[in-house]
Amino acid sequence: MSLHPSLRVDSAGAQQRTVLTRIERIKDLMQKGQWEDEQTVTSLPKTKIVKVKARKTKAAKEAATKAKETKKK
């Protein structure tokens, strides 16, 4: 039996999460050295989520411009 198109999970449409779970926040604080074992798990400080954007390299940009130039000719 096939799966209805509206129920399919598409990874291309997935967005980056803006909220971390409690465990993820504690792990992040441990990596930064801001977590103490005696600290309570409630009222944790906020942790910043870094969004990463992929950049095009110079070679990719040059290849794209060359491709556009060849199409124009």
C-alpha cells in the first residue's frame, strides 16, 4: 500500500529547531564549563543557538559565472 503524499516526510523542508530540550541545554552548558553538579535542572540559563549558513566557494562561483556566460553565447 502506498503512502499518501501529504504524509511523507521531506528532509528538504525541515527547518532548524529554535528550542533545545533540557538535556541538550545541560550538555551545551557542560561544554562551555558553566554547569555545576549541584545546580538544579529547573530555571536553566538560556543558550544561544548558532545558525550555520553554507557559503559558496570561489571555485563554485566562478563555475556558475562561466556556465551563465556559455548559455548567453
